[in-house]
Amino acid sequence: MKNAQDLQSLQSTLYGLRLWGLRDVWLPGKATAQTRPTDSRETRELQGPETGPSPARQEPAQNAAAREAQREAKTKLLKEIREDLGDCRRCPLHRGRTQIVFGEGDAVARLVFVGEGPGADEDRLGRPFVGQAGQLLNKMIRAMGWRREEVYICNVVKCRPPGNRMPLPEEIERCAPFLVRQLEAVRPLVICSLGACASQTLLGANRPISELRQKIHVWRGIPLIATYHPAYLLRNGAKKADTWKDLQSVMELLASFDA
């Protein structure tokens, strides 16, 4: 029985890694100069554009009218929060921004991803996670059986820090109330925090992400699972397998609400 469970776990892990970019697994000492791909090919495999259709999640049909009414109410609430944010100048980050990056997705999402802050592409387009890290996040979402538009995505800070540096404590302090209001408005079943900044901010912890992951935390009554930021995974592809384990924990939590 245990062998069957181990095989199922391995199949699930390999399936998830394949969906978000990994095509080959090379064992130490097994690859040869003739068979091992070049670094450029590996880079394309790990960071290349998405291909193929996204696996669609089956949404229960009952209570559709009530859910639509809830979506309308929560969309209105998120709009009010965005209006309250306004042309924010609460911290120095506004001086270098092009656009405020508020967040996007389904207002009644069962799952919310929280990142650190906008990068150059996000600042230019006014949308969260649209650069290379965003492409990888899209693959992560697809591997979970969801589409990007079915989740909600936002960041701790809404303006790009200079040089993509980590947001400063005072910048987080100014922006955090709007993040809290976003999460309270959506009230997802599960929150997935991406990277140390988001995880530490939401959990009030100063521990590294390696210590915060692989646990089920609780944020204001909502289960929270911390994992690595997609931008970190672009530089450290070996951590993708660990991240997939975290995403499997998210899926198990979501499935438990349907049991």
C-alpha cells in the first residue's frame, strides 16, 4: 500500500513540475555530454512561455445566483478600497512609480496569492505578476488545476521599490492596511504567501521562508501556507520541487472544504 502511495505522490510531483516548465529530470552521474541539453535549452525549459490549455477547475453549479451576488458585492468593496488608496503618497515609493499595482482576480476566489511588490513590468502595466515571475506563477496556478482569473493576486506594497529591493518596514506599514482590507474583502478559503516579505508581513514573524513553509498557519481565521517567491525560483530552479509540495498542501486544504 505504501509503495502505491509513494508512486502516486511521485506521479503528482512530476506532473506538477512538468506543467510549470520542467521537461527533463537529470540524475547525477547519469547524463552524458551527448545527451545532456545545453544551458540555454534548460533555461528555456524552466522559464519558457506557457504552452497548451490550462486545466479547468470544475465549479459546483448550485447556488450560482447567490455566488454571483456575492461576487458583485465583493467587487464593489474592492473598488471602494482602491478608491480609498487613491493616488497614494503615503510613503516615498510613490516618487519612482509609474502606476499603482492594486491587485486583480476573482473577488470570490477560494485562493489568494500574496507577493512582495511590483517589478518593472508590473509597474509599467499596472498589474501584478506579469513579468517572468508572473509567467512562472501562471504555470504554478495551472499545475494546481486553476486558471489565473479564478484566483486573486496582490502584493504587500502597491508601488515598485527602487531596483526591486525589499520593501522597507515603514513602506510595508503604510501599505499593509490596504492589503488587510483586500484579504478581508475576498475572504478566501486559503492564502498562499509568496516569499519572505509576504509571509513575514502576514504572520508577524521574522523567520526565513525556509522555516515558515511546510506548515499550516492561520491569518485571521484563514489557513495560510507560505512558499518560495516565483522570482526566487527563477534563480534557484532546484527549489521548484519543494514549492510543488507546498502547492499540494494548498490543494489538499481546498479539497478539505469540499469534503
